[in-house]
Amino acid sequence: MKTMLPILVMLILFAGCSSRPTDKPVVVIETAEGDISVELYPKQAPKSVAAFLSYIDKGYYKDISFYRVLNNDNQPSNAPKAELIQGGCWGSKNRPKVPGIPHESTQQTGLKHVTGTVSFARLEPGTATTEFFICMDTQPGLDHGGPNNPDGQGYAAFGKVIQGMDVARKIFKQSESDQYFDPPVPIYRIKRD
């Protein structure tokens, strides 16, 4: 028994060590250009993260794409600008019908649209579904009170790229026409890491 004690102590110590916090799940977006790892923030944005993870678990994010890009050159000169890539199930043959996600504004969550932020696209508050975007740089206009959304509620940030921002930037530079990638950039799947 005495010889087993050091081994048990070591196992307990190693079991307590983790390279990342367990309260911040990580997902991987596998694209034709490489992988993008995203850390999610369920404590700040519980409804958004729960919805995103449920879509992953149900297989909705298989064989989809990054299909839209906003950059300084493809937006009206008199409108607030944003730089982002948008992806999701829009345009896919098996687009799921899901209820709108209750809106969690940046005022509520404390999360801001900085470089690498992942957020849900929407029309009215509470209409976000499977479509998401990645910010290419800091975008305060997408936060609560910002000018990029007429209702002033901003968008629901729920995660951040922790690896693969170079891949997101490569996608951002792909050929586009009228804010849509030509062709769309394949997302093979999004999976839990």
C-alpha cells in the first residue's frame, strides 16, 4: 500500500492539471483553408453558447460554408463599416429550421466585438439562428449602442478565436462579389475539441 500512495498522489495531481479551463469549451471549425479554434463563454452568454453547441451536437454544422464577407470596399460609403466573415447553414441543402435565440447583448454579457470575436448574425433581436460571424478586428459598432444595427442592440458575442486567426484572415481575402464569397469557402464541420 505504501508503494501505491505516491502513484495515487501523482494521478490526483495530474488529473487536476488541464491546459484550458473547463468552463470555456473549445470548438474547431474545419475549413478548406485550415482549422479555426474558438473558445466559448457560457458564463457570459449561456443561451448563445447552448444554442451553438446544440447545433454542433445535432450535426447542423456539417458541409456548410463561409459565404459572406464585409470589408471596407464592399459597403456603402455612408454606412457604418464592419470587417467580418460570416458562415453557417444559409444556402445549404439541409438548412435546419430552428427557433430564434434570445438576444444576449454585449451590455448584458460584457463581451465586446474585438479581433477574433465570434457572434451570431441576426435581423431583429431574438431572430439569430445558425448564422455566425468572426470579427477581423475591433468592431465597436457591433456592440450594444453601436451604429451598425438600427435598433442599437448590437449582436450577441459568445466566443473568440484562440487559434487559426491566420486562417480566418486568409478566408477574408478570398474573391467576393457584392459581399458574397465567389465561391463560398467550405466548412467541412464544426466539432467540439
